[in-house]
Amino acid sequence: MAPPRPYWKGYLKLSLVSCPIALYAATSSGERVSFRQINRKTGNRLRQQLVDDVTREPVEAGDKARGYEVAKNQYLLIEDDEVDAVAVESNHTIEIDSFVPRAEMDERYLDSPYYLVPDDRVGQEAFAVIRDAMRGKDMVALGRVVLAKRERVIMLQPWDKGLMGTTLRYAYEVRDTSDLFSGIQDMKIAKDMLALAEHILETKAGEFEPENFHDRYEDAVVEMLRRKQAGMPAEVTKPAAPQSNVVSLMDALKKSLAAEDAKAPATGSGKAKKPKKKVEGQREMLLPIAGKGAGKADAKPAAKAAPAKASGRQRKAG
């Protein structure tokens, strides 16, 4: 399998120390099953066509332009060269501005992860010095990088033999908690109730093992396609009936605790390691279905997932 192509190439710079680096996307959705829109009658693939919202007439590619909505159905025409003129000039360098404790990073600001590797043998020593200096202090570096014509703040931290860079959201892109949390009432929880909940937490304690996270929707889609290709009807499962409202929280906690205790092994305090279960993918289907990925490599555990991106203010642009 051919190695992935770098998303970006440039230099990592700390004061007067610099080294050439390559930046690779740390995640991929190429292994997911994807669908195409097709003509039900002919089976041919459909292609989208631009249509004028008022006249309903097709629009040629050369007549397509950008517009900024200044009032309802009124747009300010923006030319491509005007957008290019305000683009931040890129010097293809990630210059480290500061170092901060990793524990101080607000998880809401974390956006997209990337892997950084030295791009030639000459710069490997400088790369290793920057990496190991952060590892010894449990610090992360904050720098700036221009990706897709836009300057982003990027957080760098040691990751195995390389670095992981995570682009950060700007403050206006993160919602303030008071918008949603202000209506939550302060409550005094009974000690025995809290103790039960904490005990349930302890019985369910484990390790972060992402290989055990199964995409049940993806598995169901693959199974549906297998049955379809074999000429078998798709299975239709009825949704589970919604649970009734909890009348007594204490009773629910006690039942939960009893259920968790029943699952616990009868002997031995250590937890036996389960063999890794092979995750079936679309490459094993009866007939090939186009996929963008060729295989999944063993990955290191990813950083904590950031919450879904929420824009603090909406910018309208064409």
C-alpha cells in the first residue's frame, strides 16, 4: 500500500532552531461505506446542477460567483481576486509562540488532529530536541500555521516518535456555557445515593481501548448490503420501546448496582484481556463496493475527542 501523501510541508521553528517537517491528516473516513445518488430508472449516477433560485434556469460554471448576504435576498458580489487579496500569506512555517501546561488546554477548542514528522534526515535531531523538551515538562506548544489560505492556531504535543498537531478553534467559535447551563438547578445529593452511583462507576471502570468501539450503524449497513447482494431481503428491526420514566432514583441505582455486580467475574481481581475482535469492513463483502481506504493500520489511542463544532457567531459567505 502506498504511503499517504502529506497534507502540508514546511518548517517547524523554535527560536533559531528549525527543521523541515511534513504534516499528515491523523484521521480518515475513507473506510466508511458511502452511497451515490443514482437514477432509479436507469441506474446511472446523478450529477448536481446549479440552478438560479429565482428563475429556476440552469447556471453555467463560468457564471458562478461568491456573494455576501447584506439583506434578505440581497447579495454583495465578491470577486475571487478580492478574497485572495485578504488571504494570509504563508511562509510554510509553524513558528512556536509559547508553551503551556497540557492540563490547562480547554478541550472545547480542539479541532482537527494531524501527525508531524521530520521531512529529512538532517532535521531529525532538531525535531527530537523540540519533541523531548516538551515531553519532559508535560507542556504543549502553541504556534500558527496557514492551512487552506487561513491561519490557524495549532497545538503541538509529543506523540510516540513524532508530534501530534491539533488545530484550535477561535474563541468566537465556542459557545459560552451560560447559554445552556444557566437553567440547571443546584441540587444537594444524598450521601447514600451518591455512594451508590460512585460504586456503579467503580464497577464499570476500565481502560481506554478504542479498538473495542464498534460502529453498529456501519456494521448494520454492511450486513444489509451483503443480504442485498445475495438476493435476500433486508431485515427490518423494530425500534425498542422507550423506557418508562424513573419513579425512584434510589431504586434505579440499586437495580443498576445489582446488574453490574451480576456481570462481575466470580473470582480474581484482575481483569482478563479480551482478544481483539476483528472488525468486519466493506473489503470483505461479497462484491466489491468502492471505498477510498485500503486498510486500517494499528493506531495509537487518539486524543480526547472535542465536542461537536459549534459556531459562536454565524458568518454568512457565499
